Amino acid sequence: MAPVGFSDKVAFVWKVADKLRGTFKQHEYGSVMLPLLVLRRMDAVLAPTRDAVIDEAVRVGALEPDRKTLGQAPDGGIDLLLKRAAGQRFYSLSPLTFPTMLANDKELAEQLASYIRRLSPDAYAVLEAYNVDDKIARMDRAGILYPVLADFADLDLRPDFVSNEAMGYIFEELLRKFSEMSNETAGEHYTPREVIDLMVALLLQGRTHDELTQNPKPVRTVYDPAAGTGGMLMGALHGITEANPDATVKVYGQELNAETWAIAQSDLMLQDTDPKQMAHGNSLTDDAFAGQSFDFLLANPPYGVNWKAYAKKIEDERDKLGFTGRFGAGTPRVSDGSLLFLQHMIAKMKPGGSRIGIVLSGSPLFSGAAGSGESEIRRWILENDWLEGIVALPDQMFYNTGISTYVWVLSNSKSDGMRGKVRLIDARELGSKMRKSLGDKRKELTPDAITQIAQLYGGAADEFADDAKVKVLPPEAFAFQRVTVERPLRRRWEVTPEALSLLPEPSPLPEPSPPPELVEGLLGRTFASEKTLLAEVKHLSAKDKKAFAKACAIADPDAPIITKRGGAEPDPDLRDQENIPVPPGFFDLDDAARAKVLTQAAEQHLRDEIHPYVPDAWIDHAKTKIGVEIPFTRQFYVYQPPRPVAEIAAEIRDLEEQIQGWMQGLGL
């Protein structure tokens, strides 16, 4: 539950944002209001220890004796001493406060900029990422800086009245409202709250929930490698502490975009979280938490983002480290790196058990042919029995895309009853239409819908096993062998005018050109083999012989089979591929047993499904590849027979009679 009174403060800040109208565009409101909210909170939190911090800064040389002029820049030791004096993870070396800055309205912009520059390095880095100097200058030029700052000065955010938890709720609610206001730009970094709530509900189920609630003081870690504004982390934190208020939750994240990193860092900083737990950078190429593992891992990575620009570093790790690194299973096509994030998260699961929730588009379910990077990644996941389930969300759930999305849930500590099984939940029809769309977001999940989906997921193997929205399948249901079906090469060689046109013109120079009379004698002749044809054009070069023979070759089903090294030569034009399901229990077999059952299944398929139509076909087992795809829609397809012809005809007659009646009424 949200703390009492937090909505009043949200409404207050929301009202202040109206003053930005005309100076800033709506999608910029959040980037102005949120850093000012952070500043006001820091101002209120630091007020009791402000003098003690300045005294300590003078003592250690960070401030000159006049208590105004900056001294040496705080190094690691001095920084730690000043934080200790402040009793916080941040401090300020400015003697100014929000009320005292307002006393001099003519120098307000300069004083506010100075106030920000004198924050501790961690806090200043956050404000700098917001590009707050530019926004202060714009407000000052527009004459709205004083009224906006005056309103914030009236906002009481002292810790005695607003706890860290309440401050987090205020920040997150404002972030949600500003993100929804920006519509098309929000979806890149902000996941709708109801989607986060659903993911948390799916992760905190069954044995995981029992262990969390039965432990008197559990400690849990949460990680998001594409943290955006930190919504996933905060959603997980709130979900865990709701289940057990005595739980200690440590959140970690990494975000590439500087401004959204600043938002996430602000949220964590306001809740007394170590700034080092929210890193800025690319988690795929510069993992800030290398070697660490976590209890819960959640992410909504960007869809369809090209990763070619940093492909070399990822491919080098794949080639050099293999499965001891993160990308040993393979890499997807460069046009979509979402499966890279999934592999990265799998590498950070704890050996004793972790749970992953990740939102993906439909592409990672089925893109890539057998043997491709995507297929091999899916195969690796299923072989290790990590995929616990997939939930199909309604479309039009996100701000900047209306595509279908899916929540994948993975675990390396499945319950005994779900080992060797994958549950699929079809929640596509459980979304509710919104009264007002927000960008591409036209649907939402109500709390009742979230509860229903979580119940379907939790009871997929028993209570809701017969529900039409639920499927529980073995991992082999998604695997197949892609076999190459060959047919013998049958050709005759017939010399046509087109083929003769490929022969070189006679030359006066001593070059290998056929005599004109030989060329004329070849036209219209048919040969049973390539060898006898080429015997007639011995003077051609090897290159010209090959081109001439190819031009003369004609497919003939009645011609003799062409053999090579004692066996029939395959016809590339008749070559075909077919997918054959792998047998049950395939992933439990060793390599030798797998090869054996694949061959047996393929030969059985050849006898039963192919030989009745093409008896001379065979399978080239050396070209067989294992493929894995998850055709979610196909699993829930229900055949709808067409309406009877008589019913359709009767409906047409009724419509014709209705139209004739209208025409008569009009006197036509």
C-alpha cells in the first residue's frame, strides 16, 4: 500500500508543472520537475547536519576558512568523512538553502547553479545527467524560475514527515504521470506499472513466496540490466516487502541512456541506496556487476535494436570464453539484441536458485532457422530446463508500440512437479480498453486480470490444467530436426541455339575455338551423358566446357540417374527440407543416443510420409540440424469452421429484402 498523504504531494508537484506551459514542451516536464524534486528532498534531508558538514569541510580543507570558498576537491577519504558528517550517502558544501536562495531573486539562477555544483560528486553526477543547467537558464529567461522554486520551497519533504519509502512512491508516481504525458517517448524507457506488477506476481509464486514469507528476516537481491527509469527494480522491491515487511531488498541496475539513468539513480538515492548499485553504461559490453549473481532478475530490454556498433566485443567474448562467458550459446542477428540481454541475465543466476522475468517481442520466440544463433539460444535454454513459462500479453500495452509482447519466466530451481515442463498462458484477451489512449497504449491490465493471470500460471499443472488459456508442454514440443530430402539427378543433354551462343567465336589466333562445321553439326543433337557431350568440344577451355554443359543440361524424369563415386548424385533443383518433431525425452539423451533416435525418426518419416509419393528420395543425415522455436499462436489456435452456405444465403436474402423495402419507402 502507498503511504498515507503521498498523493497530496504528487498533486502539488503536478500543479507546479503547469507553470512550465509555454516554456517547455509537455514531454520535457518530467526532466524539469524530477530533478527539482530531488534537490528539494536533499535540501530537507541535509538541513539538520548542514553546519556540521561545513565545519568538517573546513577542517579537512574542502572549504576555505571563510566557509564559502571551495578548497581542494574531495578525494575518496575526504568524501567519506563528509558523508559521515552528513549522516547520508550525499552532502552539500553550499551554505544556501531553498528559502535563503529565494531571498535574492536577482541572482537566483546563479545561486541555484552554485548550489548544484557544491553537491557531493555522486549527487552532482545525477543532476548533471539531467542537463539541469540548461533548464535553469530557460526558466530564468522565461521569468518562471522564482515561482517554481518558491512552490518547491513550500513542499515539506523533511524525513520526519516523508519517509524514504514514501519519497520513493512520490517519485515513481510522478515519473509514471510524466511518462504517460510524453506518450510516444515514454515506452523506450518506461514499462507500464501493471506489466511490472504482473511480472512480480509471476516471480513471487509457490515455493519462492513460501520461502520469502516463512523466513523472519530474508535478504533478497534484484537486478535489471536495462533499468530505464528503475521501474522494474522498484516494483520488485515493493512486491517483496509487501510479502514480508521485514525483508531486506538490495536492488542493482545498469542503464545506457544518461538521463534515464539519472532518473533511476535519483529514485534509489532518495531511498538511501548506495549510488554504486545503479551503474551507467552498456551492460552487454561493460558489465558493471561482473561476477555477481542475484535472486531476482527483471528486464524489459529494447526491441529490435541493432547491436552491430558493439558486436565485436560481444563476439570476441563468445569466441574466446564460450560457455564460461555469457554468450556461449550463440548470438542473434544484429538487428535485434534482446536475446543477448536474456543470456546476460541467465549468466547472473545464483547456483542455488534464481528467477528471471523478461518482456520480449514475438521475434525471439521463432526468428532464425534451425542452427541459427536465435535457435541455438532457445535450444540451450530448453536443454537446461530453465524455461518455466511464457505469458502472452494483450497487444497495445506499451506507449510506443502496439506489437504483441510476451513475459518469459525462467528459473534454475524449478519445483519438482514442473521439471521438464513449460507452461504457456494465453492472456491476450484479458486486457481492458482504456478510456483514453496514451500514445500506442490503448489497453491495460486491471488488478483482477493480473490476479487471474497469476492464478492460471500458478495452477497450470493442476487446478487450471483444462483451461483453454493454459498449455503445459514438454520442452521437446518446441524442438525439431530440419532434414534435407534429396532426389537423384536425372539429365539429358540437348544442344540448342542458346547453348551454342555460349561457345567462343572462331579466332585467327591459335586459341581453343571449335571449327565452324563442328558447331553446326552439334545443333539439335542429344547426349545421354555430359562426358559424351564434352567429347565433341575438346578444344574448349575448362571454363567454357562447364558453361556449355550446363546450358545443354535438361531435367528429364525418364533419363538415367547420374552417379558419382558409386552413388546417385543429388539434384539441387529437387532438394527439399522438412521439419520432423524430435521424439519425447530427446533432451535427456546423450549425444550418441540423440543421433540414433534422430536418424530412426527421420527414416520412419521418409518411409511413411515421403516414399509413397517419391520412392527414389533419401535423407542426407549429414545436413540435419536441430531447430527450436516456440510457435505460441499455433499452440492456442482453434479451428473455426465456415458458416453453412444456406445460412449465408438466407442472410443475403434478408438484406436484399431490407434494401428493397428502403428503396420503396423512398419511391424508387
